Amino acid sequence: MGRYTASVKDIQRTLDYEPRHFGALSGLSVVFDAIEKAEAVLRVSEQDLAIHSNMPKIRSRMSELKRELTSPPT
């Protein structure tokens, strides 16, 4: 745990070779979620859905993040 920078670099190398690699994109969204980069999670999730449009868990997480991002801070 905690080696997020190295993970992102490894994933990016994979995506350089195959930009539509669903596993790499999914892993990238997990890393971004772990480091609380909601906008990045949304961006990568959109790419995931462009490859596999029927992914209810991705859609659900995206809805949650959009609500979080548009809600005023408490």
C-alpha cells in the first residue's frame, strides 16, 4: 500500500501501449479513488465506460462522486 506514484507510472506505461486496456483503466481509477482524486476517477471511469458500457458499479461510483463534487462543504 502507499506506492501510488509507482502504480500510476506502471499503469500509464500499459496505457501508452494500449489506451483501451480496461484492466489498466480500472486499476487507475482505483488508485485515484484511494488518493481521493475524484475528478481523475470520473475522467478514467468515462474511458472505462466507453470500452464496456454496461458496468453498473462504475456508473454507481460515478454518481456518488458527482454528488460529492457538487455538494457544498459541511
